[in-house]
Amino acid sequence: MPTMTAAQRRAAEKADYDAFLAQCPSRQLLDRLSDKWVTLAMVALDAGPQRYSQLSRTIAGVSQKMLTQTLRTLERDGLVTRTVTPSVPVTVTYELTDLGRSLQGVVELLKDWAESHMDAVLSARQEYDAALAY
Amino acid sequence: MPTMTAAQRRAAEKADYDAFLAQCPSRQLLDRLSDKWVTLAMVALDAGPQRYSQLSRTIAGVSQKMLTQTLRTLERDGLVTRTVTPSVPVTVTYELTDLGRSLQGVVELLKDWAESHMDAVLSARQEYDAALAY
DNA sequence: CGGAATCCTGCCTGATACTG
DNA sequence: CAGTATCAGGCAGGATTCCG
């Protein structure tokens, strides 16, 4: 682990995290969580433990690079577990941790909001675009 | 019209088989909401109607370009209102709409999660990094 | 003050090839 | 199957300048 700068140490000792501060760790965490692949992966994993190939099928449009990268950071942050079964061919299963499940609930709300307010957003866009057409 | 991106091509090919994420309209909306500037702007606006300059101060690290761009799309999607007071110099105030407020609650949870689980994530990272050091 | 327009760079993303 | 490695490009996003 790299050494903290004096400024970072002072900030960490200040107890409360504030995501509005650019240098605050929680801000960087929020930035990472506010990523579409993270969101989609978390939502997909709500269906239970899944294999890599199934996730790539569920999350249509994700490249293998981004899926791997996303799952790695989620694993590193303690949100998912990665289990390798040394069969031939190898089987890798991803599963939400307790920490991940606590976040999943929030992300799920985001997905639910998107689905239930689609119409309102679409009509707002039409109205906005119509007003610009002058 | 520009060529399709690889993601769009892949998504289009899988469209008919995966109703969950492939081309569901809410997928695009969810992608849009899963943006760090959107998240931060929505959270910031919870404090009430605010002027452009105040928002830029609250959301540390945001460039003028990204703030404007983010607020524009939020306005277009009917999540915020933009009010111009034709004084000199001009005053512009942003405020959440009812639709925006319904989303704000969810996004706020995301920020709260990030701040309250920061320690857990940090220790998970240390553990992960330590395990890799062999 | 609150932008718009422009330029420009970095890195994020995707494609391809290879591996255990 | 589940990745890693590498390379190329496109666009997100920062910096700067100018304007009502």
C-alpha cells in the first residue's frame, strides 16, 4: 500500500466522509459506483450467483474487457466474491457479498425508478425538444 | 449517420433474445443516471434551488462544461427546472422538479451508502491487495 | 454571472489474438 | 470457459477564450 500524504492523513482523521469533496475517498467510491457497468452488473447479480458467461449474456453490449474489469473492481471493493472451480473447462462464479447486497438494494431502486418513470422522462424530452424548435 | 458502435451492433444482434437488458428503453435511461456528475448534481440540488455558481462550488472538481452539460440533460429529462432572471448580471437558478425529487431520494441513498460503507470498502481493498502480494 | 464555442489530450473503450 | 495482452481510435472531458 502506498504511503499516504500528510494531507491525505489529515483528511482521513477528520472522521466524516464527504462525497462532495473531490479528494475524499467516498467521492471516488461514488464516482466508481456511478458507472453504468457497475450498475448493470450489480442488478444482474441480484438474480443470484452466476457464471461469467451468463453475466456477459445478461448484460448485453458489454465487452469482455469491461465485464472483467468491472467484476475485478467489485471484487476488490468487497462487493462480490469470485469463486473458481478447477474443472475442465474452468468454472468461475460471481456472487454478491453481504456488503454487495446492501448496495444492490439501492441500485435496484435506481433501476426500478428508471423503469417506472420512463414515460415521464420521454414526454419531458419531447416537450423540451419541441420548445427548442424555434 | 455515423456507423454503429460495436456495442450497438452487439446489442442489436442479441436484442430478440434478452428482454431484460438489451434494448429496453429503461436501459438507456439507467445508463444516463449512472453518471457521477448526474449523481452529484442531484444530491447537491437537494439543498434547494441553487444558482449555477453555487452548484459549481458545491460539486468540487466539476468543470464548467460538464456542469452545464449535466444540468442541460437533467432539464431535458424533466428532472430540474432552469430559471433565468434577466438582471445584470444574469441570474440562473436550478431547482428539482417533482420528478427530480422522486429520483433524488434514490440517488441520495447512493451517496449515503458510499460514505457510510467507505471503511468496509477500504479494508476490503487492503485485504485484496495484500492477498495479491504473493 | 452563466454560459457557448473551440481546441486538444488522455484514457476509456472495443477489436483482435493468444492462453491455461 | 474465462480470462490476459496488446493495439488503435473515438470521444469524454479539461483548459482556454469569448460573449450577452
